[in-house]
Amino acid sequence: MPDLGLLGWIVVGLIAGALSGAVVGGRTARGCLPNIVIGIVGGVVGGWLAQQLGFGPTNGLIAAIVVATLGSILVRSVIGAVEDRG
């Protein structure tokens, strides 16, 4: 992942969290702070999955947003499935 600094990762988290919220829908976490948290967690999950699948490090802001968004979609899907069971 690119070295964006703390503020950069917060922005990437917000964008990725908002995009994943629009894709997944449902009642999962909404609002700025939950979107940022889910986006950052999604970035970690997406980055780890990309490494496990053999992809090289992402370079650039767009690649970071794509990886974080895909990871955030996965995180939101898991949260939605857990909430539905409970």
C-alpha cells in the first residue's frame, strides 16, 4: 500500500466505507466515523487478501481505494450476516 500518512488513510477509509455502504446496503454501520473505521479495516483485509492471492503492492491512491473498497464490502457482508443471525 502507498505511504499516505494518517490523514491519507482516513480519507481512503471514508471513501472506501462510503462506497461499500452504497454497494452492500442494508443496516450496517452508517455515518462518517463508522464508514472510516469500516474503510480502514477493509483496507487492511483487502491488502492482506491481495497479498495472499499473489498481487504485488498497490501503488497510488486509486489502487488503495479499490483494494480498501473491496475489503470493506467483504467486512460489511460479514457484519450483515452476523447481525442477521443474532
